Amino acid sequence: DLVSGEGVTVTLYAQWTLDHYSISFNANGGSGTMPNQDIKYDVTAALSANKFKRTGYTFAGWNTAKGGNGKLYADKASVTNLSDTDGATVTLYAQWTVNRYSIAFDANGGTGTMIKITDKAYYDEIQLTANAFSRTGYTFVSWNTAEDGTGTSYTDKASVANLSDTDNAT
């Protein structure tokens, strides 16, 4: 309080400006771009939806640490007060889980059985199982991703990787 004149008290009031901070989105091994998101302090806001892509991986959320050992946020999660510093930039890193797939073998007119190769990670190098099918009057030539042979061919017992970038595909 300031005193002015004869017994008059003048009160001064603090004035405040609301802090703002930005969120920067890092693809963390993915590709694409996302603009920064500006947020006001003490205001709850939904994080921007992920627009990044990563072949063979599924987006698993955002994290304050590149390696995933910080605070985790779901896609479009509601957040409040990620920073209390005016003008700060908070970086959120995309987190990825590797897609997994299985490989089935089709006799394509032949007979016999072969066990499916299951639960392989997108980047795993896999040796295909030796052909166990037979077909009278025919000689096995190769494996192919298309029934009519117009797809990708693989030799018997070939080492393969990245056959599917879709999670849970066969």
C-alpha cells in the first residue's frame, strides 16, 4: 500500500499475462510433418492427432523422452500445463511398436501339410521352411505371394524379411 496525502491509501494490483507454450512433435524414426501446437497455460487442450507414418510399425502414443522412458500420452490426449515457462517448447516423441505377422504355406494344387510360421516382427530375418508339399507329375519350383505366380517369388528355404508391413497379417 502506498500512502498519498492525508491518510489516503493507494492499492496497486499485480497484473498478469497468461503464459503460452508450444508442443513440437518429433517423428522419432517415422516420416511426415506436423506443425507445432500452441497451448495456453492452465487450459486443457487435446494433442494434435498423429500424422506420422513408419513402415512396419504402429503408432503407440507420444512420450516426453525419445526412448519412451518419460511421460506417455495417448494420441489426441487431453493435456494441461506441460510447461509453466512462457514461450517454452515441449517436444513429444512418437512411440512405435513393431508390426508382427505370420507366414502360411499353401499347397496350391499339391498335397501335404506345413506348419505356419507365426508371430514374426516386421524386421525379423526369417528362413522359410523347406517345402513339404508334393504334387504328382509336378516339380516344386518356388514360393510365390500370388497363387498364379505373378507375385514375388522366393526360393525354397530362402531368408526373407519384411514380407508384410501390416500388423497381424498372414
